[in-house]
Amino acid sequence: MTTENRANTPTGDASVPVASVDDPYGLASWMRWWLPAATQPPTLPGLSISPQRLAELQDRYVKAMTAIWNDFVTHPDRTAAPIRDPRFSDPAWQENSLASFAARTYLINAEFMNELAANVEADPKTKARVRFAVSQWVDATAPSNFLAFNPKVQKRLIETKGGSLTHGLQNLLEDVVKGKISQTDETAFEIGRNVATSEGSVVFENDLIQLIQYKPLTARVRARPFVIVPPCINKFYILDLQPDNSLVRFCVERGNTVFMVSWRNPGRDQSGLTWDDYVERGPIAALNVAREISGAGQLNALGFCVGGTLVAAALAVMRARGDDPVASLTLLTSLLDFSDAGILDIFIDETHVRMREQTIGKGGLMPGRDLANTFSSLRANDLVWNYVVNNYLEGRPPPAFDLLYWNGDSTNLPGPMYSWYLRNLYLENNLIVPNKLSTCGVAVDLGRVQAPTYVFAAREDHIVPWKGAYASARALTGVAPGELRFVLGASGHIAGTINAASKNRRNYWINDQSVVPQRAEDWFDSAQEMAGSWWIHWDRWLAGFADGEVEAPVACGSEKYPPIEAAPGRYVRQKAQDATAGG
């Protein structure tokens, strides 16, 4: 066979290699001809890929594509081995050789594109943004996302005589009105009926929070009550979904008098609230009321996600005022040191923060729907495209799942609070600098927080990376040696945290060194892996701060703070779209 001259080709090779005995269709040769130019990234300042590494990736890619092509043309009717990727696991993908070939070539292309992005040589933020952008494009272009290429969808279309397409369009139109992709059957759940069902009463409220006190389930309770501060960007009932996976019920069953902060879903009347308002009217108010109701001089406190950031800031403020309200502190997947802020960091730079400050920084709302859509995009295959296929292409209703119902129950944030949070924590990481920030009229120094502290992180958490949580633990410089406990759980931000003791699944790592090493890697290298739920390990630690036992209270609240309404209260029921319409 001969070759053609191509003196003007982008790669500068003199000729085009052609087919050979080992490559009868010449695929590898042709790809070696055009691929180096096609895969070369655009020339951008500070962005490049090592030529040697690029050549290695190209060579591996060509070999993989050649192998799959030769296998396809040699045995076009042979049933291929099942594809492990869940998007292509249905038998319809294996029964159709063209569909199977399309899926396999897509997976090879996806791996190649993601590896190209991972090998970009640039500053960390630019590299993370390139990886995220490429992953979003790769996920969106999967053949499973298109009616024309998805044999499972086509099969259902025939079986339903077009009904799946009709139902899919109806689902799509309903979601357009909602402004989000439905991830669960929202009619299957009702707050207070089958989620957030732990018994109790709202014993205090202001314009930002309700404070719930839960009914005891034991005859005697630990003398020190327990106050939980959940994230203000979500509803609190992630900690009280169902009885068998409820952290609230677990704590009450073990003899704790539990108080829970329930954040209001802000509307126009709350659109001017600031970070200081959230600290003062949130955790500080809750801690003070819980102490008054119980008569205890000190409490045990827990903060989850941004709730942990808020409660740590609140404790620093209270200590600066001469108050010492807690005997122990628990932080769950929380950031204090934002130097490793995970995937969310790619969205935040000076331009973005300034835009937020100019648009909503002096008043306005950050819509909860926008926050929820952003978080869903971080796991696009699981939380976006999976439902595009199920709801729209297959025309099926989304399944009923309590966790996804909570995930879709979004919460607005006041613009001034949100803008301050972005600049001072995510962008400038000012919280860990002693006395750099002023909150509620006092300088904030996390070193003032001296209570024994239990810090939990999740190993696969993409929102609060475990090494970021570890650095945050070390930011609590006032905690005495031996009184700072770091524990690492398996799985992600939610699944790792809500690992019910009743199911006792997964695993976690502990390290009993009296001094927490400077490097997270050193901590992990000497850590001990434990089977089951970290909840049991944590409860044993928490019991050490019980201050004895007392008779369980016969009623919630007190003479000064009588019950206002039954748990879970009004605030948690308010929807984000309702909140935007008014107060």
C-alpha cells in the first residue's frame, strides 16, 4: 500500500501511515496521524501539558481504541462482556453490538479526556476548573443521555407504544416550572409525618431560628443537655430522617436531652441579615436558652457542616465576652480552615465574590434552588443525568427516597450573610487568623475555644475534603493536647455522617495519639481502622462529658420558655419558593 503526502498537516509529519496486517482497518495508524493535533490543548497563559505525558496518554488511547475496533469488526455479532458502568449495565446495551461499541468507545474517550485534564500543568485553581469543566462535558455527552443512542430507552419506547415519550415530556414540563430536576417523588413525604418525626416541642423562636427540645426516651438523662446546630443551607431533618437512621433519636435513646436549631427559610423580611445575625441569633441564642431551660452551667454542642463553622465562631465570641458555655464540642464535616475547600473552591474567586457583593451584598436573597442545582452539578451523573434518563427519556416517575426529598428541600440565604461568608471564609480564609475578623462586636480568635473537641470527617467528601477538616481541627489551637480527637469515616459528606448505629455499616479510622500530627497523611498512616458506625465510638466519648445523670424532665421547656408548638415546627416546613414571595 502507498502513503499520501501531507506536508501541511498540523503535526508536521511527512506522510500518513496506513493499514497493516495487524491493523487491517488502519485505525491506529490514522489516529496516530491526527490525534496529536486534535488533542493538543489550546494555548492559554499558564496552561500546558507535558509533551512526554501527552504522548503516553495518546499511545495508550490509540491501543485501547484499536483493540475495541478490531474486536468489533472481527466479531460484530458477539455478545460483549457486561459493562461495569451503571449507565450501560442494562442488558439492552450488550444485546445491541453497535450500542455496546458506542458505550465502550465513549468510556475510553471519557477516560482519555479526564486524564488530559488531570495532567494539565497550571496553578491549582485553574487545574481544578479545567478538570471540573471537562468532567461536566464528558458526563453530558454520554450516549445514555440521548434517545437516539440509548437502546434501553428505545426498547421502552416500543414497549409502551410511545407512552414513555409522552410521560417524559410531561415530567420535563413540570420540572421546567419547578426550575429543577425532580430527584424523588415529593408527594411520598411529609415533614412531621414520615420524616422529622422525633417527638418534641419548639420551646423558643426568633426571626431566624426555632429551638426544638426533644422528648426523653429514658427514665434518667445525662445532666448536661446536648445542642445541635445543623447547616443553615439545608433543613435540619437530615439528622432526623427515619427512626432507624436518625441521629436525633440515637442521641435521645442514649439519655441525652437534645435541643435542635431549626433555621428559618429566609424571605424578603430576612434578606438583610448578616453573618453576625446568624451567629448571635443562631447558636448563641440556642446555647443560652438551652442553659436557662435546663439549669446547666455548661452544655455539649455539635455543629454539622456550616453549622460547625457557625458554632465555632459563636464559641469564640462567647469566650471573648467572658462566657464559657460548653463542656465539649463536636464538629461534623466542618471547615474552619478554608485553605482546602474542595470542589466548591472552583466557583469562588475575586470576580465572583465581588459580583455577589454588588448584587445581593447589601440586601437580597441567594436562592436555595440555585445552591441546590450547584451541589447537584458536583455529582452530575448521579444527581442530574441519571434523572434526565429516568424522568424524561424513559418517562418514569422518580423513586421515593427520603434523602433525596431532603436534598431537594432547598433553603435561601440572605445576600449580606452569603457574600460575607464567601469573601471572608472561602476566598480569604480569615477565620483562622487570630483577631482578623470582628463578629458580633468582638475580635474572633479560634484559639479561645478550649473545650475538648471531637472532629469527624468523611474520606470521600467532595464538599468538605477530609484533609481540610483535619486542618480545621488543628486550627483549634486552644484545645489541650489529648483533648482533640479526629475521626475519619468512610463514604461522603452525607452518607459518611449519617451512618446509623442500628445498621452499623461501613468503617472508620481512629488514632489515639495525644498530639494530632501536623500532616493529615501522618495521622492516617498510624490510624487504626474500625468496622461499623462511628456513632458508637463518638457516644462513648460524649458520655465522658455527661456530668452524671438526673431524672428525665417531665415536659419540654420551662416557665419562661413554654412550648410554642409541636416538633418539627413551622420554620422547617417553609419552602424556598414560598420564602422568596414574602417574610
